[in-house]
Amino acid sequence: MRALLVLLTLSLVAAIAASTASAATIYVPDDYPTIQQAVDAANAGDTIIVRDGVYAENVDVGKRLTIRSENGSANCIVQAANPYDHVFYVTADWVNISGFTITGTSGYYKAGIFINANNSRITGNNVSENKYGIYLYESSNNQIMGNKISENGDGIYLYNSDNNNQIANNEISRNENDGIFLWFSDNNQITNNEIFGNDGDGIYLDYSDNNQITDNEVSGNDRRGIKLWGSDNNQITNNEISGNEGTGICLLESDNNQITNNNFIQDGLLVYKSFSNTVEGNTVNNKPLVYLEDQSNVVVGNAGQVVLVNCNNIVVENLNLSNTDAGIELWNSSDCRIANNEISGNNWEGIDLEYSTNNQITNNKISGNDGDGIYFWESDNNQITNNEISGNCEEGIYLDYSTNNQIAGNKISENGESGIYLYRSTNNQITNNEISRNEESGIYIDYSDNNQIMGNVISENEYGIYFDSSNNNQITNNEISGNDWDGIDLDYSINNQIAGNKISENDCDGVYLYYSDYNQITNNEISGNDGDGIDIYRSNDNRITDNEISGNYEGIELYYSNNNQIYLNNFVDNNQNVESYQSTNIWNSTQPITYYYNSQQFTNYLGNYWDDYEGSDADGDGIGDTPYTINSDNDYHPLISPKDNYKKQCLGDCYADNGCDNLIQASVNCSYCINVLHGYWKPHRTKDCFNDAEPPDLCLAFCPQCCNGVDDDFDGLTDYPADEQCTCGLDPSEETPLPPIPEMLTLVLVSIGLAIVLRRI
């Protein structure tokens, strides 16, 4: 037995001696002129020491070796001889590469160091100006430590590389894409790195789980500091995250991650479709990052940033939420109140709502954010009221696939794009806002239908209101002036109503239609625009009536546009009233209208008033005896006087007119009786019209067209329900409907009303 032990000991010593003898040290260029020749000649376990110099090579390493420079990376440069191949290509386990400057590869998926192996150790290298700095492909248990990795496409890239790859103590900077990118790579450690100034993300985990990202300094990257997409159960802790252009940490469809004890400076957290994450102990600009998930009835106190996920009835008031990512983010949250906050200088939106409903955003100051002031994504039935929204780099308010929101009473100015932008967003109300000096449009409506734009003051923007492929919108009672291009511009848009607006002193056209059909332009004051009052290009079947068009370069211009109905407009003091090219249109009413002119009743077709018309009116009916010539067209029934001198057989709405001296003016149909005075038809509410009597509702007896059950004044309420006799109806301002009026009583009341009207004439 003792002899056997002696024999085994002697055999082990011999094996160690043989191994030691075989672990040779090879010098380049002393023993071999190139690194590749040294690798080819070496045995597994050898060390290759490379003396100072520049080596133009592509080195394939297929055996276990240590390859290091003699004096460090500053003096030993390995530059790709073939830029379409890796500089170092490692396919064997247990390879160590250290102390080189590695540069010069630019081919697709080519790297300074490409590893398809395990247990490698890459240390102390300067890896720069490659397509990829260091690339791990299906590799485990590798160490990438103490390197400077800069000015590559991506700094470090892991593809399907799991299990204890360690990326530590590296300086990773100024790469064209991401500093560190993990793709389907799990259970790795990223720790104690300085990651800054990359053009993409500092760290990007894409479908990569159970990784640890700890104690890194991640700063000044052009996109996100740390981004997770489809990545779960990762730990992000004790990192210093500052000054990244996009967001500090971004969670996209990533669940069950732990984000703890990170310090954000001029950065923060952004969440998208991400749930059950633990976010605790983080600070933003030395104030708490408040993250609430699945909570209700909370009043937020001190905070540097507020993120709400699946929350209800949260109050966020009187906070300064500045210099973070989104000051306030709501994800799938409802019935929250955001009021009286100052939200400025954020890297992203001031306020970001996604899939969130019935929230109130009121009386906030939202300024100088790098994204939009307020952004909605698929968020409905919210109220944005009385905010000051200014100086944001993109839109003041951006609604994206969002419906039934109210935007009212806001001051929206000097934003880098449009004041309000709607994209594929319907049935929103934009009312009584002051929108001025935005770099693009005051309001931009893009593929968005059935919105109401009412009572806004829109001035000194590039465009006042711009429509692109948007239909059935109502633009009423706005003041639109002093914009750099058109007051209202419709491109590829149909069935919009432009009514009751004051459109003046814009640098181009008052209203411009481009390939836009079936729109109504009525009761507007369009004056003093440097271009045309109304410019119609390849647009057909529009209706233009009851407008005051004055002091423009041209009153109306039509190019390649047909079958538009244009009548009962006043064209006054324009440099040229009309220009029509290759266009055939209708310049008078399509049906005879009964009207009063000089206290006499007439029935005739009515055209437009042209201040340069030189014809006569022999029969005194207010209609010119000769047509007004419009290039190849004619206005066959030009008005001899401005249209206000043509009274229509229509009872007046005295409560809105402050007296019965003025009857409602002539128009095509009686919807004008409502629209022109912005009120309801309520003669029974005004005693002066009926000698202090209060007769029952005359129900528009002289304007039966108005009894059509349509919302003629664009307030979202049906003015009068349709009725066969048109003798009863409910004004929405009345508390209860009036009972039907018997036919005989109706006739008596109508006679009384008409007698009073004629007496006043």
C-alpha cells in the first residue's frame, strides 16, 4: 500500500512538472512577428506577451491562451487589417486578453473582441472605433473588467449570453448606439461601471431577465440611462443616474423588477405597460420619487416625481415637479386631480397620461419641458383647464388616439411645435383658450374627426388652425389673427363647419382649402389678410355664405374648383374681389328666398354683394339687373347693397340682440337665426318683442327649417326635436319642455308676432 502511494505521488509531481514546462511564454515580435503567428504556434495554457507597437491584424483565438501587452494599451495597438472581420475572434474557453488598444473593424456584426466561448477574461483594454466594442455570443461566465470602451457602434453587446457574465469597473462612453446592450441574456451582473455620453441608451435590456444592475454611474446619454423592454425580475439598485436626455430608467412592458435606492439627478422613471414592479427608496433631485401602484384615495405630499399605475382618486397638488423625466405620469389611472403644480424643465413631458380617464388637470404652470407640455395616449374624458402651458420643446398639448376630452381656458404659448395637436382623436372640445406664438400651428388637427373648436383666441402662430385629413369638425366663434401663414388651412378634409369666426391680418390666406370638399364656411368676418380672404384649390361642393370678406389682397380665389355654392357674402375693399381659374361654381342661392328690402317684400335668388359692381337695380328689389362677371363664371343675382339690408321673414331672437330693433338678417336657411347671435330662438323669453306679454313658444313658425332636431349652434345639444307640425320643442336652456301648442293657437300667436315684427320694420 505504501508503495502505491509513493507511485501516485511521483506521477502527480511528474504531471505538474510537465504542465509547467509546457506553459510557455511567447514574445511578439521577438519569437514571432505577428500575434496570429504566435497564437498558431502556442500550446493551450501559454502566455503571449506583445511588445509596444502597432499591429495590423485580425487575430483568431481557438485555444486557451493569455494574450497581453507588455506595457499597456497606450503603447500596444492592434488595428484590424481587414475592417470587415473581428480584431480578436475568441472561440475557445479560458482566454484572457488584456492591455491592448483594439480598433478598426467596421463590418456588419464585427467587433473589436468577439467571444463565442466561456470563462474568458477581458481586462484593461481600450476598445474604440469598432462596429461593436465587445460582443458576447451565446457565452457564459465571462469577465469584462476595467476596460475603456468608446466610440464604437455599441459598446458591449450580449446576445443570448446567460449565467454570470460580469461587466464591471469599465468606462463605457461616446458610443454611437448603446453603452451596454443585452438581448435575450439572463442572470448577468453589471456593476460599478461609468457609462456616459453614448448616443443611445446607457444600458438596454431587451427580453433579458434576472440581471443585476448595481452601483453604476449612468449619465449624459442621449436617450435613456437604463431601458428595459420585455425584461422581468431584474434588480436595479444603488445607481447614480443623471442628466440623460430621454429618461433615467424606462420600463416598457417589463414586470416584477426591483428599482430601489437609486439617486436620480435631472432624471427619473418612465413606465409603459409595466406592472408589479417594486419602486422604493429612490430620490429625484434629493426629493422622493413617489411611485404608487394599485392605490386609491392618496394625497401626494413632497415629491420630485410622481408616477401612478392603476390608481384611482389620487390628488397631486402644490408641488414643484421639475428637472426630472415626466413630472407626473398616469398609467391606467382615473379620477385623479392634478392642480396648482409647477412642472418645468423635464426631459420628457410635463404631464403624461396613458390609458387614463376622468382626470382633472387644472391651474398648473407647465413650461420648458423637452417634450410636450401635456401628452395623452388613449386617454378619454379628461379635463385640461386654466393651465399656463408655454415654452415646451414640442407640442403644448398633444392628444393621441384620445376622445371626449375638454381643453378649456388655457394659455398656450411659445411652444416649439403646435399649441394643441390632435392625432386620430375624436369628439374633443377645445374652447376659450388663448393660443399664441407657437412655432407651428396654434391648433393642428391630424386625422381627427368630430371635434369642436370654439371661442379660442389664436394669434401669431405659424398657422392658426391646420387640418390634415380631418372631417366633421366644428370651428366656431374663434378669433384667428396675425399668424404667419393661413388663419385656417384645410387639407384633404371634408364636412367641416367654419362659422362665426373673426379671421384677420394673417400673413397669407384667411381660409385655405386644399383638396377639401363639402365644407361650410358661414358667418365669418375675414379681413385684412395679406393673401386671399378665402383660397380654394381643387376643392369642390363647399358652401360659402353670409361672410364679411374685406380688406384682403383678393376676396376669394378659386383654382380648379367646381360646384361650390357662394352667396350672401359681402366683398368689400379687397384689392381684387375675386379670381377664378378653370373653375365653375354657383354664385347665388339655389332656391328663391323671401326677404324684405327697403320695407318691401320680395322673393328671388340672392347672390353676393360686390363693392365694385357697377350695374343698376331698376325694379328696386335689391338685385342687380346685370350679372357680375367672374372670369368664366357669373353672379347672376348680385346684391345692390350689403347683405345686411336684406331682411328675412324670420322672427328675431331679441334676448341675444338686446332689443327688437334689428331682425335677424337674410340667410340661406334659418339655422342662421341661431348661429349669427350664438343663442337659442326664444321669443317667449323676451317681453319687449311682444309688448310685455309672455306668449307660449312660437316654435320657429317662420323658420321651420330650424325645427330639424339638429345641433345648429354647435354646443352638443339638440336645439329643437323634430316635430311634424314644428309647433313645439325644448330649448336646452329650459328646465322642462313646453307642451304642444294647438294648431289654431299657433296661428293666432304667429299672427300677433308677425304684426309686431312688421310694425317695427
